[in-house]
Amino acid sequence: MRKLYHTLIIVASLSFYSFALYAQAPGGNYYQNADGKKGQALKTALFHIIANHTAVSYKDIWAAYETTDMRDDGYVYDIYSNVTNYRYKTDQAGNYKKEGDVYNREHTMPKSWFNDATPMYTDLFHIMPSDGYVNSKRSNYPFGETKGENYKSQNDYSKLGTCTTTGYSGIVFEPNDEYKGDLARNYFYMATAYEDKIGSWNSNTGGAGTNIFSGNSYTAYVDWQLDMLLRWAEKDPVSEKETKPNNAVFAIQHNRNPYIDYPGLEQYVWGGMTDVAFSYDHYDTNIRWRETNTTAIRQVQATNGIWITIYALDGHVVLSHTRMEEAMKQLPRGIYIANKRKFVVW
């Protein structure tokens, strides 16, 4: 079991939000075979659901980006730079000398780590558009946290340098905060969709300097990497930027990323809720918390008829309600306090 966090946290998945996420699954029961599973068994059940998909060609990835990674203004989403306005087709591939020249297809999990093997080589869930020049700086280095003494993209958006994440001190590439959760969920997907293969992958290629893979098909990643990814996923929750591509990729590959469909699912697989059974159709109505003074994880429903007063961190009253579930629907994302306990709304 992963480490518990050091505050009591209530995690509420808003009903309207979660429904919008998994309502697109075929027949509404896409994840039915994972129902009631916990921890390792849950991950394996998800593997059997999402592993088989329609693989596209490497060339077809360009066309896929027109539905998976188009900004509202018609330009291409760029995961490594915030100064680019790339147009589909006209700005793709080609030579580059500086940031802003062209965009390319970035294997967020470098393809050399799995020996360029298929179907990972063209899996749209981890291949994302990125600035060619900044991508070249990333090379095959693992994701991590750094001060960026080796390289920083414009506006310090992406960084390369010595890892400051506890557990590793080599060179890492740090994406911007707004993409850390997205990339963490990419890695959770890869660990699940390729559970039968990931045990043999090795990230110590091309001078990367470390192997982030544990060699275990369940845990998939070494402790420092997995702990960091879990933290990134919690700090950067699922957004519409991920739900739209999830549906678009499903239309192409015919599989989904469950960690986008169910925000916080990674906690059921690797985190502090591995002894709580997953419920595929009631996931959005449960309120869950983790105690700091016990390893027990309790799953409860809101209690009707008792007034609950919710405060902001500065102490002012945000709202009072008799139903915690209804109160959660009215709260924007943030950190609050109720009954002297801190909780996070995703």
C-alpha cells in the first residue's frame, strides 16, 4: 500500500462532473467487470477492459490530432511550450532551430523504453503534440522535479536539470504544472493497458541514467516515480482538456483511459484506498476520507438531517447544508474545512 497523506482529506467527485466523464462509455457498463475489485485485482480487471484496442499507424497520428488535441481557437495544444500557435499540417514535423519552429509527435513515455514495440508505439493516449525544440531537450530523460539549471523553455514553462524529487538525483525533465496531472494519468494508463508488458521495460536508455520501472507488473514504477505521479494527479485534477481527447481517442482506438473517466482512481489502484472496493456506477456519489491516525480507510454516505457548515481556509463560512453530497455540488474546486477537518473538492 502506498503512503497515506498527512491530513484528513475528503474527496468528492461531483455528480454532474463524473457523469459527463463516464457517460460516453459504451452502454454505460464499459467498466462493469471492474466492479467490486480492489488494488491489484482492480488494476488487472481494468487491463482486461482497455488492453485490446485498434492500433493506428504512426502516420495516422497527425490526422488524429485534429480531434484529440485541437484548442478552441483552432491551434494545436502544446504540452511543453506556452508560446506556440501551431496550425495542423502546415506546422507539423520538419526541421527546427528554436522553440516555436514546428511541433512533433511526442512519446510522453519514450519509445526506446519499450524497444519501439507495437501497439505502444502508436497509442494515442501517450503520444501528444509538443514543440520540436523543447521535445529534443527532453530527450529520453524521465519526468521529475527540478530547478531547471540545464535548460528552461520560454516563461520557464518546461525545465531540465538535476532532480529534486526525493529518491532520485539524476537529470529529469519537468513539465509545467498544468500538464503534470495529464501526464501522470498517461503513465497510469500505460501501466494498466500494458500490464502484461511493462514488467520488462527499461527507461535507462540513451543516457537517461535511471530505470523508473520496478519490474513488477502491478506497481509498474519505482517508489519515487509512483509517489510523484500520485501527487501530480492530485494537485492537477482531471479537466475538460482531458475528457474531450478521451472521447476522441475512444472513437479512434475503441478504448478509454479509466483514470480520466474516474478522477482519483489511481488511489484505488496504488494509493491510500487500495482496500476500498471500486464501484463503477456509484463512484460519483460517495464521500471518502483518509484518517491520519489509522491505516483504516472508511467509505461513507452523507448523513441527512444534520447541518454541516463548510469554511474556507481563511475561516469565513462558505455555505451550510443538511446534505454533504448536495453541498459538494455547489463548491468550486479548492480546499475547505468542515467539522474541523480539511477536504479537497476535485
